[in-house]
Amino acid sequence: MKKRKMSLMLIVIFVCALFSANAFAIQDDSILSQHIKEADGTSGQNTNSGSGIKTGYIQDNAVTTGKIADGAVTTQKITDSAISTSKIADGAVTTSKIVDGAVTDAKITGPISGTKLGSHSHSGADIVSGTIGVDKLGTYTDIKIVHKGLADGVNTFNTINDALNAITDSSATNRYAVIIMPGVYEENVLRDNFHLKSYIDIIGQSRTGSIIKDISNFWPAVRPGAYMMFKNLTIDGDIQFFSTNVSIYDCNIKGTIQLERDLFNITIENVSVEGGVGIGEPFDATTIILHKINIKGGGFGVATKGETFRMSDIDIITDGYTGITLRWGQLALQNVSVQVLAPLPYWSAALYIQGGNATCQSCILSSNSESIKNAAGGDVNIDNSVLNGAIDGAMRIGNSKIVGTFIGSGKKIVNCHDGNYDPIPNGVY
């Protein structure tokens, strides 16, 4: 009987336990982060500082994207290098996700293809080495390259003549460029081949390293055709301008430059000349531009039909007897320096006016004999200049330094001083 009562009691306790289990069950969302005790350092627990759920309690892949609200993960929550490239899907990072200046030069390890670059221009400082590919000079119909390597006879050549002969359809709408790579290119009869071509630019890769040298006995070495440009190279020989619309930039000329008559639209800029420069009666002197020219050797001859011929930023050093000779016409000099080295007792003049009229602004005219000679009696005005040498002939001189004697009469002097900076009395001498 006693055993039966014990059995009934165990059954009652078991049944009660079954009914009371649900009473102690944890309801949904009833446990908050504040109810979770911090890690106490026992085995298997993560003791990172702070409250809440520690990293050790989160299984790999337990937090899916659906559990992360937009904006919940900020940049300060992501440590450097935490996100590897394998975690970023192709196309996931769009331009709107990249702030201005975020991608620096150090972040770009490889070249950027041409398809990724829009139309733009480059300055010289952008190009530190190498050459521009033929396909990148888009302003030209085609590019021919002259170099010392293997030549295919289509785009690359070993001689300038071959490159020019390969161009048969150049025109105002079909302009070509011939790129001269470093080397000395000794060739015959370049003058006629150049003269027969038009709308072609001859561009050196190196001003001192790309050298054109004519080895024929013909004069001149180079005779440019109409609408031709020479840039960034050395021409070893004389140049004769017979055509209009021709320009030379950034070149070294080991010879003379001769401009024949009836020319217009001629530009010579930033050029060093080891010979002289002659101009024969240009048709329209207002369209002939000579700027930033350094001349060593011969002088400079000028003759115009009447238009004012302007020269600026010119430096002439000659061992001849005259620096600039005006035969006839109108001449205007701005910031021109002329030094004639011919020794005494030989006569010489920095500016020799055989005919016509001339003006000088901010010039330095130096000679062991005469700084300026007005032989024809034309109208000559000198301002803000330095005259080292005798003054010969009639002219007006103002605000200038005069180191030399007066020869002849007809000189009007205003606000000038001598080599000791003593004032020269105003007046007519």
C-alpha cells in the first residue's frame, strides 16, 4: 500500500512538471541586450571591452545583410583593410559612391586605357618621357615616323625623304605630321622634296637630338612648302622661305634663314640661328612675326614695301660689321639686343639704316664703332634704350643711356644720360 502511494505521488509530480514547463518558457523578444551579462573571462568567452553581445558569441555568417539596417555600419566601424577586393562585387562601387579626391595617384597602379580618358589636352609638364603613339595624334590624317630602327615603309621610315614620298594627298583637310626621332638624318635634295609638299608638320622628338642635315651641294638645305611647320628639331644648313604660311617654332638653325619677296603669314619663334637672317621685300610685313630669336654669326637684313615690320625679343650677337640693316621700308624694334663684335679700326654698326624709317623701344644697341647709323636721313625714334657706340645721323632719342659720341647733326636729345649717369642736356645736337 505504501509503495502504491509513492508511485501515485511520482506520477502526479511528473504530470505537474509537464504542465508547468510552458509557464517558464522565454517569450519572443523578451531578452534584451541589457539582460545579457558581460563576459567574465571564463573559458570560451570573449572579454572585449564594452557591454552587449561579444564577438565570440556570433557565429560565422550568422549576421546576414537582411539583419543590417541601411546606414547601420558607418565608416568608423570599418577598420583599415577590413574589406578585401573579393568582398566587392563587380560594378558594386559606382561613381556616386566615391567622394571627390578619394582616389589618389598612389591608388592607381596600372595604366589607364585611352577609352577611359575623354578628350583633353596636355601641357609639356604632363609628359615626362616617351613618345606619343601614332594613333594618339588625332588632329592629323596620318602620322609618319622617321627613326633609326626597323621601318615598315608605311608608318615608319629610315629617311625623311621616304616619309615625304609616302604622303601623296596632303591638303587643308588632310594634314599630315612627320615625327623625327632622335638621330642625325643626312640626306640629299631635301629642299625640293620639302618645297613640293604642303600641309605637313615636321616635328622633332628632341630639339637638340633630332637633326636634319642636307649633304648635297645645293643651296639651301631646306625650302619649306606652303602651310608647313617645323618644330622642336635642329636643321643643319640654310633655310629659304619661298612659300607663304610657313612657321618655325622651338628650333636650332645651324645656318641662315632667308625670306624671299612676296611672302606673308610667316612665323619664326623661339629659334636659335647660328648664321644670319635676311628678309627680301615681304609682300605684307604685318603678317611676318619674328619673336624670341637668338642669332649668333651673321646679322639681320630687312627690306619691306611699306608696311611696318616688327621684331620683338630678339638677341643678336654677330662677328660681322652690322647687326640689323634696314635697306628700305618701316622697322619697329621692341626689346631687341644687338652686339656687334667687329674690332676697331673697322667700321661697324648695331643698327644700320640705309633707307626707310625705324623705331626702337627698350633696346640695347652695342658696337665698338657706332651703335646706330642713319645714312638715309629717314625718321628714326629711340626710346628707353641703351646705345653703346657713336650716334651717327639725324634722329630723336628720349629717356635713354648714351655711351658714345655724336657724329653729324640733327639729333634731338630729351631726358638722357651718359655712361656715368650724368644727365645730357636736352637739346638739338
